[in-house]
Amino acid sequence: MASMGALAFDEFGRPFIIIKDQDRQKRLTGNAAIKSHILAARTVASTLRTSLGPKGLDKLMVSADGDITITNDGATILKMMDVDHQIAKLLVQLSQSQDDEIGDGTTGVVVLAGALLEKAEHLLDKGVHPIRIADGFEMAARCAIQSLERNAETFPLDVNNLEPLIQTAMTTLGSKIVNKCHRHMAEIAVNAVLAVADMETRDVNFELIKVETKVGGQLEDTMLVKGVIVDKDFSHPQMPKVLKNVKIAILTCPFEPPKPKTKHKLDVTSVEDYKNLRKYEHEKFEEMVQQVKDSGAGLAICQWGFDDEANHMLLQRELPAVRWVGGPEIELIAIATGGRIVPRFEELTPDKLGYAGVVKELCFGTTKDRMLVIEECTNSKAVTIFIRGGNKMIVDEAKRSIHDALCVIRNLVRDNRIVYGGGAPEISCAIAVAKEADSIKTLEQYPFRAFADALESIPLALAENSGLNPIHTLTEIKARQVAENNAALGIDCLCKGTADMKEQHVIETLHSKKQQILLATQVVKMILKIDDVRSPDDGY
């Protein structure tokens, strides 16, 4: 019994177990536990470090069933990495929360967290208590955010002057696979967000932006459709390929005769019975098609399928139809066309019909793949970004890139304050935090200086990934920021000959930068406070 765990005795002398399987458990306590966590987190951060910035490298990941993903999106890399260590999983969640809240900066936030933990390890070796380190980091984060807000600039959100928004989207897309046509992609992202944005309430409904992909063509063929694209074609090949000024019936009821319920039985004992049944089915089909025609609809979009007989009858009655349209697409078509989703044919009335200026079929290459485009709708707010690309991996990565750009533009609609990128905000924050450290009389000055050093890991990684001399480049920019009092000086990753990010139009949202620093600090603080780990012999 003693081998099962540590025994203790209550006041009546009865034994009870404190910890189960004590003999088979490993235990790490104090600084050894914290250093173990730091090592795990730094390993993850160092994996992502080479993916940072416009010259960052991509990662290729193979899933258990052999699917290949190539990306440099931090959240995607971490999501697909097979991470076992619990602390490493914290960094995966950190990247995911940055992706959910901001949509961009998912690599930077993990690199920063890794750098903070590295600096914390040096302080632990000097004998600084982990709680003092955590508190110092938190104070330093507040100081860094104040510095960001001082250096932030506001640019007016003007729908007639989209250039600042496009420049911001281009910064986001600069490190992605789509950077060879990133102005085109940035314009698509900006126009898509502004099409669905409510400028009075400063809100963006992302559900109205649909992203469709089709392998084939080039990235340059990507387009923004002011309407909806559905990956379906007309139910009969002889139906017209283009419809203009058409009223649309959106149905969730199938073109089928009512089926007998389970409690009832239908006996067909003679040819006559069968003919009657067939006649009844035919009449029902006619009645359904007639009800749709009577409502004034020129196109039926149906969530369910229908058999060849109904399909043939729809063709005879000159009522084009689309079948097997999924639930989300049905809802989006209803929003875009201003129509109502009708669950029964009896409820179909003219006022429930949607309207579209053009419904046409797109045909691709030699594969005869077809898609439907519904444009010029009553409610033009619903838009679709249609992405093309050479293969599935390029298309998928373009989709992730566009998502990041959409998120950044949405954040600007909500809060239009910006900072200049290229590592410039991190350098200016590092200078401010280091300066503040000189005025602190307590032990927290050491975590303050460590925080300033950690912030410099971002510009260092940018310089390294761009093939520059990291220390030399960073030292020069720091000196120039102080001498010229210019917080827009950063790393010239693209070798344009100027370190002024204002001139290079490298723009990031203030909200994104603040969130990166806050999230990274919170996670590091949490890791520093875990000083006791018990785990079975097979590891974490």
C-alpha cells in the first residue's frame, strides 16, 4: 500500500493517500521546474524565429495522413506542430489568441515570449526571485505600451482615400507567399472590408465576407466579387448560362412528392396502382414547379436535390435551378439578394423572393469545373473573394494571407491608430523601457532592462532573416532613433536604402502591437509562477 503513494494518518489513526502513484512520478520543483518550462518554450519560439518578417522562411508540415502544408503563418505552424509539452502548448494557445483577437502578428508574439523567457533565465541564475521578475516584466510592459501610444499616429479613415489602408494591408502581406502581387491582394482586402463595414458604428461583419478558392490560374487572377460565388452549376446542362435581372426563390424544401410516414404503409399490388402513383408524383412535381413560377421567380436555389423527372420538368417550364446548395451558402445568398429562406412551397410569395442583377456560370480550364456567380444584388454588402493559384498549397496559403489582411483592415476600422513596422516600435519601446529602468531604485530595474533586451529580439530576427548583420544593424538604428528622435526608424528588410518606415510605407496597427506585448507578458508571467511539476515516468 505504501508504494501507491505517500501515507498519512487522520486523528482516528486511519491511513489515507496524499498523492497517488508517488513512486512512479518524477518531480521538479523550484528553479529547476521553471528552467524546464523555459527550455520548452524557447525551443518552440526558436522554431518560429526564422519565419519572421518579409524575408522569413516557410515551414513544411506533414500531417499524420500525409497532407502537406507550407506556410509562415505562426498560428498555423503551431496548430499543426505535434506539441506534447504542456508549456509549449501554452505558446500554441498564445499564438491562437493573437490570431483570434488580431489576426496578424502570430509569429512575433511567440518570438517575443521566447525572448522574455530567455532573459528571465539569466535573472534566475543571478538569484532574482521569479515573482520579482514577473512583476518587473509587467511594469515594463505598461511602460512599453505608454511609449507605443506616444509614438502612435492617427490617420483619417476616408473611403475616398484608401491609400493608407492599402499600405497597411501590403505590410501584412509583405511576408506572405502572395507578395509578388501584394498590391492587388491588398486592394481586394480593403475593398472587401469596406463593402461590409458600418462606418457609423465602426463595426465589420466578417460573416458577409466569403473566401472561395479554386486551384488553377495564377494568384493575379484572384478577384473580388460584389455578391456570392457558389461552387455549384445549374442542375441541367441545357439551362441558360447567364440570367439577368432575375428573382430568386431560396428553398429548403425538396422537389419531391411527400413520402409516407413510417407508421403508414403503401401497397402497390397492380400495374394500375403503380400508374396512379406515378401520375400522383407527376402532378405533385407540376404543382411545385407551378407554385415557384406563380410567385414570379426566375431561378430556384434549392438546399436539397431533386430527381431527373423534376429536373426535366424544370427545364420544360423554363425555370433554371441549382441543387445541393449548402446551409451557409443559402444564408449568404439570402442576405445578399434580400430574399427569405422558404421551408414550404405553400409559403412561397413574391415578397420572399431575392433579386440579383446577374447570375452566371463560370467555367474553368479543360476540367469543365463550373461555379455560379450571383452579382449586383439588392443588398450589395455580401462579398466574395475568389482566390486562384497554381496548386492547393499556394491557394491555401493565399487564403490564410488574405484572412490576416482582412483582420488588420477590420482593426483599423475599429481603431485607426498606427505605428510604423520593421521592428521600429520594438526598438523605440526598448529605448523607453531601458531609460525608465535607470530611474527605478528597486530590484525591478533588472527585469526592466531584461524586458528592453527581449524587445530587441524582434528587430534582431528581422535583420538576421534579411541577411544583414543583426547586431551591427540594430546598434546603428538604435543610435539613430535616439539622435534623430524618430520612432519610425526600423530594419530595412527589403533593402530599399532607407530605414525610415514612414518612407517605406511599412504600417502596423497600434492595437496589434499592444496586444503582442500584453499577451506575451501575461504568458511569461504565468510560466514563471509554475514552480512544481509532477508527472509520470513517460514524460509530461
